[in-house]
Amino acid sequence: MISIKNARFADGKFYSFTISNSCFSGVFTQESLEAVLPSTVSLQRYAELSADPDFAAKNQQLNVDAGGALLVPAAIDVHVHSRDPGFPEKETWGSLAQAAFRGGVVAVVDMPNTVPPTLGREELLDKAERSRRTPLEARFLLGVSSNNLEVLAPLLQDPSLPLSGLKIFYGQSTGNLQFADLEGLAGKLPQFQNYRLVFHAEDQCCIDDNSRALSLSGAYASLGGSYAVHSMLRDSNSALQATAAIVGWAKRWQRAVHIAHVSTPAEMALIVAARAEGVLVSAEVCPHHLLLSTDDYQRLAGFLTVNPPVRSRQEVSALRRYFVGGAIDCFASDHAPHTRREKLRPYPQCPSGVPSLEFFWPLFYRAVLASGGSIPDLLSMVSLTPATLFGFTGLGGLRSGLRASWVWLTPQEGQIASTDIRAQCQWSPYLGDPAVVSTQATWQDGICRYLG
Ligand code: DOR
Ligand code: ZN
């Protein structure tokens, strides 16, 4: 048994806890920092020892003094785009896992827009097999197209598959998976709710209308070649119209829907009102919609294009108010790496998507502080709620009986630096931003997967 004393949890109190068989076997509050036995090792030493994957199996007796270190639950990131199969030049499962552990994330939900796309059992099993070459825990969403509607229900009801639900690209985004026939989908899906229907909510008709009205190339030229045109093309109304259609559908058909990367306060207002009427709708937000805005195009150019795009500074402030108000269920990275060379292409050849997985905890922490919230109040957004909604058993907090997956955070006054990057694409829109905390170590099921 491992016995750890003098840990500080996010509520600011001191705790001791024990780990047996890779799980928390007891978590106790302490009055204050306690004196420790002479045979005690430091948290750093324990991290080094437990980096050996065989260490947990040895079931050693060890006393550890955390010395007041801040420990939080390991995060579950419910929105990442792995690139394997299809784009190993952008990311492999190896670099994805390294970025995740560096960011304090032990489990991810992967999106289906790889090549081939994850549309059936065979592609799902192939991708799951690729992911298992790393210790990162992954669950998957199946894509929806007019050609695979028949296979969805049997796959969703097969508990042997690492499947958390479906991803519906209501509007066109990276990949070719647009599907907007919601009525057709309802007819094919049984009404049970142990899986998520995750929506990319942007309305293609609005985007097409905007494209014509703007005369895209003209607007691009008149903005002096600024990528800011991306936020005009895929404007806030495109997102709102899509979210309204999806939430209306969920109400009509009594389906539980999850709106990925909500980018506007108007969508949040709609979601909150729908919930009050009993519609089952969960919402997720991403760091780029809380920490970046259209003001940043000048600085970041193509490295800021993402779908849905970043919004005005006013909308970012208003979205942050929902972040602390309890209306948002999950904070997720939407980690979507592209190579530097691709991101340097002129608009619109430059692909949309930004990486951020290795900065998950620092970005979450900063988003909470920038929104005026407190970490203990918002902790469930990255642990308990994702575990519950997306089916990660045994994860979700620092509690007896749960798996010993946790993160050691250290306060930092520096900046996010390129040496912190683990994603294979080796760039980040957050370089130079203040780093309020840094991930010092990440444990997954008692094994230390990252040590800074
Ligand atoms: O910006 C985005 N990039 N949005 C998406 O929906 C897909 C993603 C990607 O895969 O690159
Ligand atoms: Zn995405």
C-alpha cells in the first residue's frame, strides 16, 4: 500500500490518502501539515519510482510526504482529433499520448474525421488497436453519414466496443462528414441514453449565404489578407442557427444531445432555456473560445483558424460568465493539430484546427481564473462529468474506490514555452501566454506517466 500525506487538494485543505491495487483505497482530511516518519520519501521520489509500470504490481509499502503539493484529479478530455489513421505527418497516437500526459490528461474521446473516417465496426476496431499501442485510454465517437445509418444502433448497443456515442458534423468542417438530416437520424436511433449524440453545430446554409454575401475573395482582399474573414464567414449566427435546430430536434424526439465547442453566449442562453423546459442537452467549451478572440488574428494569422471560429472580445467575456454559472458541463481541448506548413497557407487553403492538449491543465486553470470562478467549483467539468457522460468507469475524482489517476500541479509565474510542446506539429497559439500553473506529474492508475 502507498500512503501519501500532506497533499493539498483544490479546496485548499490538506489530505492524506492511500493507494492499493492502482486505486484510491482511502482519502482522509487532515487538520494541517503533519509530521512524517523517518522512512518517508518525497513526492518527487515516489513519482520516479512509480514511473516503472511494474511498480504498482509489486504492491510495495511506501510512505510519501507530498509536502503540501497541489493534487487534482487527472482530466478526461472529451474532444480530441487523433490523426492516425490518415495523417501521421500531423500526429501519431504516440505524440498524442505524450501531449495528453504532459497536460494532465489520462483519457480522451476521439473524433471520427480520420482517413478512413470512423464509420463502422472495422474502422473503430482498427483505430482502437492503434490507440492501444500507447497507455492513453481512448473511447471513440462514430461518424454519421447517409451510408452508415443502418449500422449505428447495433454498434451503440454493443458494450464490448470502446464507443461513447456518435459525432454529427451538422455543418461541413475538416474531413468530409457533413450530415444534417436529423429527422432521418431519429428514425434510425433507438431512444436510449447510455451514449452521447455529439454535435458540431454550425449551419452550412448560413455559411454558404455568408460566403456569397461577403464574396469571400473580395472580403479577404479588403481585409488586407487577414484570416479574420474566417470568423465572418462562419459567424455567430451560423452557430446559433445550428444549435437551435439541434436543440429543437432533441426536444421533439426526446434525445440527449451534447453540443461540442459552444463558442457564443447566444447559444448558451438557448441551451439554458431549453434545459429549463426539460430538454436533455449538455454543453462543452474549449480554451480557444475562452482565452482567444478575433483580436488575435493579427498576431496568429492562420494559426488561429478553427471551426467554430474565435469570436469578438465582447462575446468571449459573455461566454465566460456561463463558464462560472454552472451551465457548461465539460471543458475540452478540441485538440486538432495541423502541420506548420499547412497553417502557413493563405486563406482558405489553410486548414482549421488548433492543438492544445499538452496545456490542458494550465489552460483550464487560466480560463477558470479569467472567468472569475474557483477551481473546486469547476473541477467536475474536467473529471466527474466527462467520466459520467462519456462512460469512463472508475475515473472522475480523488475519492476512495476510484482509480489512482491524478495530477501534481505547481504554481508558475512564467509563460507557456515552446519547450513544453509535445504535439508532433510543434506549434501552439498559446506560446508566450501566462502559465499560472504547470503540470509537474501525471499518474494513471498508480503509474507515473509524466514527470517534469
Ligand atoms: O477546427 C476544426 N478542426 N474543427 C473541426 O471540426 C475539425 C478539426 C480538425 O479535425 O482539424
Ligand atoms: Zn473538433
